[in-house]
Amino acid sequence: SDVVTDYLSAFSMEASQAMTVADLMTYAQGNSNTSAEQLAEAYKNCAANANAMGYDIQQTTGMLGIMANQGLKGSEAGTALTAVFRDMTAKMKDGAIAIGDTTIQVVDANGNYRQMTDILKEAATDGMGDAEKNAALMSTFTADSVKGLNLLLNAGSSEVGDFTAQLYDCGGSAKDTAAVMQDNLQGQLTSLQSKIEGASISIGNILLPYVK
């Protein structure tokens, strides 16, 4: 709940969207190689910058999940993603960046940043040797951003796009996961303990005036 309230604000979301964030984090944790805690650490380093670029929490989490599948997660992933945004903006000229001999438009006709999946699709470095690919990326990006960008390019824009689409359609994930987690002896004992504590509080409140 602490993470949800922190990043509702960072992504300019309303309090009524708290369940959306809970569902999204639950789904990402269950369907990529990251955890809710690691996502929170990643958001800490990239949420504000992603929001400033016009990327919502689903798009941002989609990229973080794909990087996590390849071993880059937590605060390190958030830092790498912010570095990608920083370099893309710093090296932009007339709304475009260069990767090797390829010019890629990163801003649309309305002055908004294009979807990262579209940028990745046009930035494809397939067929390049390792040295050629690194030289092409380093013409625009710095070492701390190339690390994350390489992972996104390795996965491909379609994989990033597919996972992001799943995150837009993951309503109910938190409730479903909670039901599974509670469907065992430990879960039922936890529920029983909660009910006993609730009853104790109720009885205590009734008796408190007489005890005083």
C-alpha cells in the first residue's frame, strides 16, 4: 500500500486507480522475473522521468519487466531506463536521434514523445556485429543507458509491446492471487487470527468504559 500511494502520485494517477497499480504489480511479479519490492526500487529511480516523457505505469513496467527477464532489475533497472530517457532527450535534434546511419524520430508532429515500442522497432540493430552495434548505440547513448537499451533491443519491440498490452488487461490479478494464497491451511489460520483479533478489539471497546 505504501508503494501504491507513492507511485500513484509519481505517474499522475488518481487515488481511485490504486487497485489498477496493485493489479499491475501483482501481474508483473507473476509473469516476469521481478518482484513487487524490486519494481518499487525501479520506480524510485525512473517513475518521475517516465511520466515526464509521457509514458504511463503500464509502459514503464513493461520495459522494466522485459529487462528483469534478462537479469537487470530493481534500482539498477530504474537507473538504466532513466539514462535511456536522458540520453534520448539530450542527443535529440529536431525531434530525432541518430543510431549509426539511421535517423529515428522520437517526437511526433504534436511535440509528444513517440511510444518506446515504435522507437525500438526503428532502432533495430539486427544483423550488426557486436562491435558495430556498440559503436552505433554509443554514438547517441552513454554506457549506463546502453546496458538497458541493449536488453530492450535484444527482446525486440514486439515482446515489449506484448507484455505492456498484458499489463493494460490485468484487472483482478491482485484479488485472484490473494485467493490462491489464502487457499491453504496457513491462509485459513491467518484469516482465523485476524477474526480473533477483530473480536478482541470489539469486546475490548465495549468493556473499556467499565474497566476505567
